[in-house]
Amino acid sequence: MSSIERALAGDVLVFDLRSQGERPPVLVERGHRTARTLLKDGPLRVTQVILAPGAEIAEHQSSGAITVQVLEGLVRFTTDGRTHDLGPGQLLSARPGVRHAVSSAGGATFLLTVAREEPPGPEPVIAPDAGRARAGNSSGQHPEAWLSGPVDGVPALLMPVAHALIQGRRDLHAAAGDLSPAELAARPGGAASVGFHLRHIAGSIDRLFTYARGEGLTPEQVAALQREKETGAPFLTALELLEALDFAVEHALRALRTTPLAELFERREVGRARRPSNVLGLLFHAAEHTQRHTGQVITTVRILRGTADRLEPSGQTGAVAAGH
């Protein structure tokens, strides 16, 4: 049952995990992994993750606290050089920002719960079940971020940046939260894939805020930028891509709260060409760049939902601005 046919939020919801925990044979044969959102309500998200034998989820981090509860099989959770082997009935918790990887040699099903820390203040929650029904439509029960009042701790002059990042995050979760790996990689009409846009948005926010601090990119950031440009590069799951996005947005909001207004017009240089900008210009570009790619994601998802034939992924040609 797709998310358009079932509620993702409500006063009381009941899930039959016995039936949902069965691994589809096609998943086992192809050695893939998949994720299905069960609950998306406010800062809380519960996802059923199915790993085929040998499947892995690459190292990543979450902006919220997480728990992993194994329903079937054995799961290996690796973090900070430590390995935790979990079986049915066991539950692991990790704090926000802890980098971790997950794998299963024989296949497994587990519940992932994420309790994301939302920005203080009257930041509302996106209307549930907006993904497949109305990809990117945030004009439902709750006002858009820019009409939701100030974000606590963010200077008024930088509030539009915070609102744009928050709205982008909402719309991306709504549009792409339950896309399959094939949908993430599909390129209708040769357009850049949703997977590319999600990866690029998170990376560009990180790089632009690095430049705004007056710092150059680290080797890790340069390597991440190169991976965004690779043709035919495999994508993470929607869950992993959106977790990386969440982390980038939360980090950006914290940076906005501590940005001295007296430094907004200080000169900054971008990329190896050291092109001129300033702090305010970089922060504004992070906001409008996020919104631009968010719109492309929403449009691409709408096209995918209206396409009957399975689209095959091909080489990636999305435009990546040099240095960010």
C-alpha cells in the first residue's frame, strides 16, 4: 500500500509488523535494500527497513536521535570503530550526529525510529501524506515557513535564509520521502535525477556555509563534490539522502544563529578560482540554490508519478557549480 492510500499521522495508528516484515523474494534475489515510511508525524518518523543478504547502508549521520529495533534476521551496526550485532528483540539507540553504518550478511528487517530536533519556536509541521498525493505542495493545513513566524535565535536580517532552508527541507521530505531506488536514479527526458538533486543540495549547503565562515573546503568536502559529478554513481536510499539533508539544514540553522551581523559584508572567496563574494551573498545563495533544486525535485517527481513505463537511469549531467 503506498503512502497515498494510508495515513502517516494520526491520534492513534496501528501497524501489523508481522505482515510488513516479510522480505519480498525479488529483493532477496537482487541483493537490494528498501525502506517504507510507516509514521511521519511532527519530529517523529518510523521506517521499516528491509535488507537483502549482503546489503549495506553506507556510513551517514542523522540530525535526530535514532533507535534501531530488529524484527527479523541479524543486523550489524557500526560506529566509531565499534560493532554491535543485533538480533530480533534487541533495540539500539544513538544520539544525533553519530556517524554509523548498517549491514546484514543474511538479510534482515528492522524498524528505524528518528526523533528529529526541530528548530525552536512556532515552526509547524508539514501536512502528513503530502508526498505521493501532492509532491511538494506545502499549502495544506499549515502555513509555509515564511508565514510561520521567526525561527528562535536567528537574526531578523537572516530569517529569509532560515525560512527558505526549512521550507526546502519540508518539501523535499514530502516529495521524495518514499521514492524507490529506481525512482531516485531515473532521469526522465535526460533531466538530472532526484537522487542527484538531494545529494547536491545537502553538499552545497555544507560548502557554501564553509565559504561563509572564511574557510576553504576540506579534502572530504572536495571528494564529496566530485562524487556528485560522477556519471552513473549509485545513490543512497531516500532515507539516507534525506538524513544527510536534515543534518546539513540543522547545521546551517545553528550557524545562522551565531553569524555576527557586523561580518555580513566581509569579503569571502569561492572555489579554487577564489571568486569574490561576501558572507551575506553566500548565505543568500545557499537559500535560493536550495529552493531552485527543490523545485526541480518536485517537478521530476510529478513526471515520474505520471510515467507508466519504468525509466532506466543513465549518465548524470546535472549542473554542479564549480567549487560549491
